[in-house]
Amino acid sequence: MKVLMLGAPGSEPTTAATGEFLAAGHVTVRCDTPDGRSPCRGVVAGGDCPLDEHVDVAVLVPGPGAGDLAHGAICAVRDRVPLVVFDPEDVGVPEPIAPWTSAAGTDLLGHCERAAHDGQAHVRAVVERLVALGVVRPAELESPGATVGIAVRRDANRLTMTIELADSERHREGEIVRAARQALRDFDPGPSVIDVLVHPLAA
């Protein structure tokens, strides 16, 4: 797992979080330059942005010295990278960042491993598009009585969307799949591969 660490270098929470990832065999990268002169290494001469390549999850550690690095969290969210907040000192998340999940100092590694493949934001975008287009009605997606189910998994350079259809909706499979695939591509144009799997909806 590649983790984008967004926290003040040398702070105790950032050091602890980084150590936990490295001990588990994961890779960490940062937005700021190694000398600390710029919070964005992508804008310095010869610099590069870690988000130019696949990043599994971004971890924001709020606190003193992390203010400029919060911009990296905004970039991560815009790049559809799940953002986990590690806030053991209860500093609070700067606005207007909306984290996907908060570790709150407990089970950081588990939160990040789950969030790395989490496609909840992708599902919301697909559902909103399908409803806006009239391809599906909200009631068809809501339990009890749902007839359409959608899930998305993120992997390096690949999105896998699973669509579950009740027997009563199988005649619309082609229409739903085409619209959902296009909605997913529009929401996250980064991955080069989108797989769509269609299964019967469990009763």
C-alpha cells in the first residue's frame, strides 16, 4: 500500500503513523520537499507530485505545522484518493476538507487498508448520475425492496464495479451498465481499466 502522509514532519503523531506503516511493509510518500522549504514539491523546479502515480490512501495528521500540508489533502480528495484523518490529539480537521473516514488514533492501519480500496464516493457519484438520467429510480436502490445494487473497488490503475440486478431488472442490464460505466469514468478518469461485473441480486 502506498500512503501519502500529510502531517508536520517530526511531530510525534506523524512519526508514529509513519513508523506503523513502514513496520507493516507499506510505502509512505510526502507532498513537501525533503528540505521542508515548500509544502508542495510539485511546484519547485524539477519537482514531481506523488499523486502523479497511484496512491492508495492519504493520511492527514492535523496539528501545528500541518496547515500548509492540508492543501495536499484537498489535492488527494480531488484525485479520488480516500482520505483518513489520524487525529489522536483531537486537533480537528481544517475546513473545507471532507475526510472519507477518521481513525481518531485507533486502528489506523486497519482504517487505511479498508479505505484504500473503498469506492463509496464512486458509488455515490454513479448513483447520483443514474438517478439524474432517469436510468434508475431512488426506490430501486433503497432497502427494503431494492432491485439494483452497486459497489466499486479501487485498485492500482483499475476500478471494479459490481452491479447486482433483481430478475425484474435484467431486461435493462445493458442500459444500466452503459450509463454506470460512463458515470464512473467521468467521476474518476485516472484508472485506465474499468471492469464491470453483473450478478443477480440476492433475495
